[in-house]
Amino acid sequence: MNYTLIFFLAIAVLIVIYFGQIYLSKFKLIGETNPLQSDSPESIKTWQVYYFHSPHCGACKKTTPVVNDHHERHEQVTSIDISSDLETAQKFNIKATPTTVFLENNVVTNVELGSSSLQSINDFINKHEP
């Protein structure tokens, strides 16, 4: 029996399970209310975008400057560095960066993983801004 082959197959299965769990975790959040929502009516915004990033993430280095530009133009766009604000990332069940969470009327409507979320951010903002 070739134990090397069994070992590598076991490692491959564990890797698939790990990344599958990260991918599926995004669906857990959809439909949930905003974990950062306060009870005051004036704090409710019609739409929000939370972008979670890390300074050690290669894809984040490309995406974060664009998201920060959006933040300067739209107060509803928030960029969160998980290395300095891990508590907020845990409230949103963030397992990987970059992750973008889209909310409408304080309910999560979509979660995007990876740097491909830039187009989704642009589309979401254009949909809600006249």
C-alpha cells in the first residue's frame, strides 16, 4: 500500500473542505440583519457596503485603494482592516480577505469573496446613487 499517495489525497481532501467551508460561509450571512446596526432610526441607511481587507493580502493591495476612493465619495462605503478590527470581522463571520458585504435596509443582500468584487461594488453604488 502506498502511504504517500494516501497522505497526499488526505491533504487534498482537507484543502477542498477548508476552501469549501470559506465559500459556503458567505451564504450564511445573506438575509441576516446588520450586526453593527444601532437602534436609532437616524442610523438606518438604505444601502451600505462593508469591505474587509488585510495588509498581508495580495489581492487586497490592488482593491483597497479603489474602495477607499469610494469611501471618500460615499459615507455608506466602509473599509475595515481585520488586523486592527478583528471584532467587527467576527461579527460578520469573515473567514477570508478581501470580502465585501452588501446591505440594503440593514439586511445583507450579497457577499463577494476575492478581488472580483470591485465590479460588484461599482454596480451596487450605481444602482443606489442617482
